Amino acid sequence: MWNKGESEGLQTLGIVVVVCSSLKLLHYLGLIDLSDDKIEDELEMTTVCYRPEGLEQLEAQTNFTKRELQVLYRGFKNECPSGVVNEETFKQIYAQFFPHGDASMYAHYLFNAFDTAQTGSVKFEGFVMALSTLLRGTVHEKLRWTFNLYDINKDGYINKEKMDKNKDGVVTLDEFIESCQEDDNIMRSLQLFENVM
């Protein structure tokens, strides 16, 4: 299976993904304050404002209530008045959580996981769908999202030999899910923030 170092590394990465997403959510809910240096991107401010689809439709597509979606939307609009966030703004927000060191490369991959349509921006719907998956999705949904994060070139494979069950040089989604489900530490880390809201 995996050696101790790899297992701890994956557990840490899983926690980082969930924590970073959750920290912003907690800020939106007013439970923590990150407003010391409010980030405003001039390019984002000049973008035509985007209005999301109806909350009823989002409620049906996510694991959030209408009230939770209203709170999330207010927070999202507060941070991103144009209704969308681009990669540069995302990196600046993410950097607040990791002030020591350069987290921009990881933020790039994390942004790409949120930007499922590969448009260069994340709308409220995409943000909420990802949060719904990370906070309240099934284990399979969380692992699928995490696999998408690791699948850097979006070819449906991860190049990691220890998870490569059939030794063909690549890790498929099924191999990734199977390996993660066999690791108790990873499974526990996926459940850390299920009751955040």
C-alpha cells in the first residue's frame, strides 16, 4: 500500500484543501475575520457584474439550504463584487492563509479545480458546488474532487506509482479512490469539516 510518509503527505494535503476552502467559508459566515488587508483586484472590478442562477436551483444542486446559500452569496459578493473571481485574486486570497513561503503554484492548481469549465474565472455557482462537495459530499465525491485537483493536465490520470494498483505507470480515478478508501488517516481527514455550517 503506502508508506507512512506518503500517507501523512496525502492526509496533510487533504486537510489543506478542506481547510483553505473552509477558512474562506468561515470568513463569509462572520466566524473569523480576515479583513486586515482586504484584497481588491482592479481587473475584477472592471468586469461586467455576473448574477448567479436562482437560489432554488442551487439548493437543489448542492447540499446547502437556501439560508446558507444566501449567507454564502453575500460573503462572495462582498469579496468579489463583480460576481466572479479570477486566478490572480484567488492566489492573493489563498496567500493570506500561507504568509510564509510561496503558495502560488498550489493555489494555481486549486483554482483550476474550482474552475471546472476552464474559463479563467470562478462564478458563485462553481464556488458553492465545490464547497458543497468538500464540506458535505460523499466520500466518493470528495475523492473525485481531490483527484481532479491532482490531475494537473486533465488527462484522467495521476502519475504516482504507489497508488498504481495495476502497475501501468498511471493512477486512474478508480485506483485513487480505492487507495484512499483503504487509508484510515485519509478517510478521517475527509470528514474533518463535515459539520462546519
